[in-house]
Amino acid sequence: MPLGVDKKVIVINDQFPGPLLNATTNDVVNINIHNNLTESFLMTWNGVQMRRNSWQDGVQETNCPILPGMNWTYSFQLKDQIGSYFYFPSLLFQKAAGGYGPIRVNNRAVVPIPFAQPDFEYDVLIGDWYNADYQLLRLALDEGSMLPLPDGILINGLGPNQATFDFQLVRKLCFLIILRATYRLRISNVGLKTTLNFRIQDHQMMLVETEGSYTVKHCYESLDVHVGQSYSVLVTAKNQTEGSSFYMVAASRFIPVELIGVGVVRYSGYQGKPHAPLPPFLPSYDYKYSVDQALSIRSDLSVGASRPNPQGTYHYGSINVTRMLVLKNDVAFINGQNRYTVNGVSFVHPDTPLKLADYYNLSDVFVPGIIPDAPSNSLPHLGVSVIDTKYHDYVHVVFQNPLFWPQTWHSDGFNFFVVGMGLGIWDEGKRATYNMVDAIYRSTVQVYPLSWTAILIKLDNMGMWNLRSQDAEKWYMGQELYIRVKGVEQDPTKISPRDESPIPQNVIKCGRAL
């Protein structure tokens, strides 16, 4: 019972959080999901690129749902990826009831990690939590309400002081030098909407990886982790810590109440509480700290990630842009509901998943181009937002946030280079501020209030891909779109399997595709 309140929690294999999906670059994984719920279910794999295979992406417009009592097997390759990710339910606001778990994609032996092998690893899933059942939260949204503030913060599905992490000194003798143990923590914000600041009392954290990219090594006392983001940090065991413990803290950011998730790091199994009080918290609305930190995170160009060649051998800044998109998030009252929009369009789900409709050439399910490439003055409205793009297009996307609270965007199928962010309305002059050398390469990015964020993205992955707000409330109420990436061959049944995987033999059909 998280936070001591009895509510429905979605468990995976009787676990909350669910079990670790632990694999290695280029592994093919087969995951059978049996749906024991009383409503439909899908699982999506946050940050896993599903190369050439949007059939397995597990969101509402790429997969028909797994009906109650039924099962379905996902099969996909972790092609050319390393890093830290997580999975979660993508339908019906079920993420508010849990159902999430960690994903690790480890390096192949021929590609060494660019730091000393840590002695231990922990997955740390942090997120906001609501005591109300997810069906009630969903009903409130359907009736036009907005989500209230969360009730608390969980660490690995547990409330305050319940999550424990056992550290050891693991003294090693090397030429009479005693080395202390190193821990790799893979931290993911799996919550619904709240940015969290993460720290371990009296410990420095060296950032080494985010969502599949190795970073320039830099130590932080705390990290702002926005919804949907994942980081790897190295923490070195403190000396002379026998019989002591320290607080691990995930504190809310950018909301009007201070919510704190607390875990405990224990040395040598020490059972007592930390001697010192909780570490000080950042001011809730200290955006400057967060922005400065975001701009300090850079790609380590001297090392490889999933391949032996250094990350810096790909000169993203010298590629000609072939498409420009300016995507403005907003809120509107449409048909008696609070809806969230992108360029004035609030996404509505058609009766048939877009991927199936495209494959079977079903008319009137969607028409590309309903959503404009830039904000317009048209009245906000409902629509099936699909942007048509060409295979290997190199797209410059600007996310414009005119609202007073932060936004977070995630792209399925791709990572992208975060080349710039700043206050105000984006204009062409902002290009001069871009980082065109060592920008971080990731799949989830924040946009601060009254601000913009710019990314460059190579559309080298054919399929139908979801671009969404990672705020679960905004996503559920329409703040998403799909990017259809196609090559010269327009007939999906004739596309070479070298470019896109064929329709799965076990595909679930629904809607007009039955």
C-alpha cells in the first residue's frame, strides 16, 4: 500500500514496481503479457527505439489493445542501443496505478563502458503518486476536471523511509591502496507529471549516461529529473561509514506544495536512522538552477555508446535541415472539456490504430496535414494529428511553451539532439545560441515555462511514431501527435524488410482492420 492508503495497484508478475528487463545491445527480446485486468492493456517501452518496428511500440495508435483475459507477445530487437529506460502501461491512465518497471540495455563486450566497472547497480524509480484509484482520476479528466496535486512521492514504489539501499565499502587492496566501492544508480522519473530533484545526503553523483548517451562526466549534488527522463550516476561509497546511514531524497519541483520521497542508504546493513537531518531542498520555483544544470549536460564525444566508434564521429551540426516544425503546446476548453493541444489540435483516437489503417490503406481514418507545421490562429479543435515525413529527413523541431508550468516531450522511435533552450518566443535569431557540437542526445526533453527548446532529429527509422507530452494528464487529454516516416515505396505491404519489419504474424486486429 503506497503511502499507507489502500488502492488498486497494477503489478507485473506480482511485483510493484515490475521486474527488471535486463538485456544487452542487439538482443532480441520476447515478452509475453497476459492481461489479468478487467479492461484493455498495452505496455510501452520508454526510450527503446524499436528500430524498423513500430508494430511493437505498445501505444494506442500502433497496437490494438490486449483484451481482458488475453495475452500477446512483444518481440523486438534492442538494436544499436545501450542505456537506462523503463516500461509502463500506455492505455486508460493506468500508469497512475503503477505497472512500471526498469530496463537496462548493457554494452556488448567489444564496446567497453567509459568508466570503471561499478561494483553494484541499483535501479531507482522515482515518481509522484495519487491515492485515488486510476479509474476515478480518469473519470474526473473525462468530465472536464484537471488533476489535483499529487499526494506524495514514491521511491521504488515505496513511501517515506521504506526504500532501502545497502552500500558496502568493499575494500579492495591494490598496491596497498584501499579502493572504495562504486555504485551505478539508474534513476528514472516514472511519475505522472511532477519534476523531481534527486539527491543522496552527503554524496556526490557523477553523471555518466542519459537515455542511451554517455555524458561528459560531471559531479552534481542533486539532479532535476523531469517526467519520463532517465539518468545513470556513479556514487562512490563514503569512507568511515560503518554503522551509519544517509537519506536518499526525491523532492517535488515547480508545484505549490513541497512533497518529499525519502529512502535510506545503509552502510553494512546498519538498521538505524541517519544521524543528520534531511538535506536542504532547493526553492520550488528555482528555474535558473534547473536551466543551468540542463545546459551543463553534454555528450562525451570521445567514447562510443552502442558501437566502438566515438559518439563525436557523427557531426550532427553539419547536416542540412530538410524540415522545420514549431510545435506550441497549449490548453483549451473544447466540447465541454479541458483539452490540451499541439498547434491548436487536440488529438482524438480513431476507431482503428493508425498503423493498421496505414498498412491496410483504410480511408477516412486519418488525413496527414491536419496539424500545421507551425502555430496558427485557427480555433482549437479536435483531430487525428499525423505529420507525414520522408525517410532520412533531418528535422529541426522547436517546442514552444507559452504556459506558466513546465512541459516535457518524448519521441518514440528516435533520440534527438537538444541543441538549445531559452526564455521567450523562438525566432530565427535563436539559432546563433545553439550547441552544434556536443549537445546531449536523448528521447525526452523539458521545456520551461514561457520558454522554448530546440532539437534536431534524424528520421532514420521508418514507421508510425508517437510524439507526446510526458505529462500523463496532458497526454490523455490530447497533447500528442504521430509522425509517419515513409520511404519511396508508399505501399506498406511492399516495403523491404531491410527498411521496416513486416506486420507481425501475431498482430492483433481491431476496428476496421478486423
